Amino acid sequence: MDDILTLSPKFWELHQDPIMALDGGAMTLMTIQVNLTSGTIARYAVHRPDLVPLVEDLLRYRKHGQFLMTEIGHGLDIANLETTATLLPTGEFLLNTPTPAAAKFMPPTVPAGSPAVAVVWAKLMVGGEDRGIRPFIVPLNDGKQMCSGVKSTLLPERGGPNPVNHAITSFHNVRLSPESLLGSLDKASSPRLALTQSMWRVVCGTIAIGSLVLPIMKCYATIGAMYSLRRQVGTPDKRIPIMHFRTQQIPILTLTAQVYVMEAFVQWCTKLFSDTTMDARVRHAIAGILKTTIVGHANAGGIAIADRCGVQGLFAHNQLTTMHNETRGIAIAEGDVLVLSIKLATEMLQGRYKMPVSTDSESLLARHELGLFEENRATLASCTHHRSNDVNRLILPNCQPMIESMGHRMAYDAAVAAGVDSSLIDLYVVSVVKQDAAWYSENAEFGRRALAELETKALDAVLPQAGTLIRQMGVEPWVSSKIVSDERWDAFVDTLETFEGKSDFEVITDKHPYAVRNVARWDTLPVLLTFMA
């Protein structure tokens, strides 16, 4: 419990363990159980010893823990959730889902062997007064059947990622004990601030699941490299691996560089985020910036490597499509990266708080970040209000690129400070500049030729190190892809269903009464035409 409350190194190491890339379904259940459910309850257990045994049960997996916040009709609009928890004269609460749109969406609440409890977010109603969104501890099922008044409707599998029993969950007159409420009955002086504080584990989840992307990126690079060394082309006496070709090297080595830069960035971000003396808004921003940045790299790099694996990149048994779909889920969970970017960018443009400045203000990436923010700050100044339609039209589409630019700069600074190899950093810079090459050409006099030269130089420097760099990622034991070696591919094929038989039939016959023979003899053509007429 202390590890979770203090965000100890063990907590962050758990979310970066290479095994996480093996099964995104298990990964999802783990971070819900450990961070969201246990983390939320543990925060109140500090002053409520009666909750400690429940936290211990969750951490030892004696009970399954779920986190029911988002609703079908509300998504990330948490302040307007409809689920109600009404205080009764007995001190108990009555939990209800008033409309179909208020049903909780996605958490896997169907019985799964062990008893399941959830932190359910609902509108606290006292004497007809809305006292804000609060968390409640709610029993869901005993592992075999649902609890009275709780209905779980199993959703179809998402298609692509490792399965999780996603469900739609609703409540009908579920009676909860007085102890089920986490927090006070009193109405908060600032309901918005109280809600933000009570759902802090969601913010922790933003950076925690962002960290989960790192082992996925390592798996992408490892699978791409191992397949490209195994797959060969050419005549029987002159076979060469496809890794020989620069078109194969670019996506694999680029993602490798991004892995090492992101590794430094994750360490930098988690250290700052764990500093409780820092402004909570800045900590939230760091979490959102990390997640937005690393998801962007993983999505682009994963698709590029899958494409270079040809048709093999399309099969789920080779992990690539599965990991891509799981990363898309990570992009949405605990704060959609676009919504996060809009929130953070608009707050920063208004000067509500200041982020850590660059340690190298003259670097290309620092200049890019500054340039984008200056452009949009000038646009905001010309608007009548920060919620005006002009802001919607002119600034919102730029918010994610702005946050990514800050993330790229921070990652660059972190990599330099961590002593990451300069060739890897150069290749990382190239990958970032490519995303907005027009800006660098217009504002930094860094054109296509200079970019190509820097990329060639960096690739030439990284290529001889590729084998060592891939091995040091340490994910090979958790790679289940079938295309990384001949032995694994042969063993996989041996497990497949095979069809054989003794059937035989003629494909081409000349038994039709009008069949034409010797059609190459032009002298028979007039006779044939007459016959056909």
C-alpha cells in the first residue's frame, strides 16, 4: 500500500516491466486493480483503518477490483455523470442508474471466479441536494453471480487486442452501507476542486499507462529487427537479409532511437510527478505530456514496422496488430490524448501555470516548441474569449501538436541529461523534425537536404550498434511473435490445422460438343464462324 500511496520506484517499475507487452488484457486488469481501485481506496485508508484489509485483499488478488467512472452518455465529462447515490434516513445509500445513458461503460464487471468490488462514481444526493460526484465502494459479484440490483451486460470483444470482458453496468436500488462512501457527506466549497482531488488516481493512471507503452515500443523494435535479419531475398547463392535495405532500417532504427529517448523521458517524468511539493497542475500536465508523446511515437512506429513485415504484419499471432490496438486503447484510457492536449494547451496559453523550461533553449526542438506556443498565444490574444468559436476554429486543432512539441523537447533534454548516445538523440531529432518539416524549413533554415544528411549520418552511426541496442531492451523473452526465428515459425506451422485427402477431378476438359480444337490453325476459322452462325 505504501508503494502505491508514495508512487515508489517499484510502482513505476511495475508499469515498465517488459512482460507487460505480452498480454494487454492482463496489463489492463493489473493497472485498474493496482492503481485505480487500490490507489483510490488506499488514499482514504490512511484515515480509515477499516479499509486497509480491503486494500490488502486487492493487492493480493483475493478480490477483483474495478473502477466505474465513465458512462455511456458522458465519457470524459465526469462532472455531469448521472448515476446517483441517495442518502437514506438510515444512513445507507441507494445507488441507481436513472437512464440508459448513465450506465457505466467498459469496466469488466462480469463474474470471473473471485469476488469483485468496485469504486463507483456517483452523484451524492442528500435531501434532494446535489452534493457533487463522489466515490463509493460497491460489491459487484461474488465471483459466480452478480449482487442484487447490479446488472452487467457483456460487450463483444473489441477485435484486435487481447480480450478483456468489457461490459455495460447498471444499478437498480442497490443499498450501500454508510461506510461505502469514500470521503465526507458535506458539500465541498469548490465541487470542481474536490472532484479533481478525489480522482487523483486517474491522473496517476495517465502517466502510469503512458509508461506501459515503453515495453510495447521495445517489442515493436525487437520483432522488426529479428524478422528483418531472418527474412532473406535474392538467388539461392546470393541471399541477403532485408535488413540490408535502408527502407527497412529507417523504421526499425528510428523506433530504437525513440525507445532509448523515451526511456530517459519516462524516468524524468515519473521522478517529477512523484514530487508532492510540486504544483498539482504541473504534475498533471507532465502526465499528459508524457502519455501524448509516447503514444504518438508508438502508434507511428508500430504501423511503420508492421508494414515492413509485409503480410506477416497483419496476423495477430505476430503481436504487431495486437499491440497497436492495445496502444490505441491506452491513448483513450485515463484521459484521451486529444482531450488532455486541449485542456493542457489552453491552460498554458492562458498562463495558469509554468512548465519546466528547456535546459537547451537553442536546440531545434526547443525553438519549435516556443514557436508554436507564440503563434497560438498571439491567436488567443485576438479572440474575444478563451471559449469563443474562434478558439474552437483556430486553436483547438493545434493543441495536440503543441503538447507533442513540448514533449519532444522535454524528451530531448532528458535524453541529453541521461547521457543517451548522441547518434540515437540525432536520429530522434530527425524523426521529430519530419513531423513538422515545413516549420523547420520556414523558421529554422533547416531544409530537406539538411534533414536527409542528418538522418543518413545518424542511421550510419546507429546501424552497427543495432544488435546490442535491441538485446539491451530485454523484451525478447516476452516476444511471442512467430516470425522472429525459423525454429519458432516451424513449430507454429506444426500446430496449425492441416487438410489433406484423396480427391481428384479434371480441371480442363474437351468434351463439350462445341469445343474448338487446333485453334492455332487460322485456316479453320471460316469454317468455325459458319458453324457458329
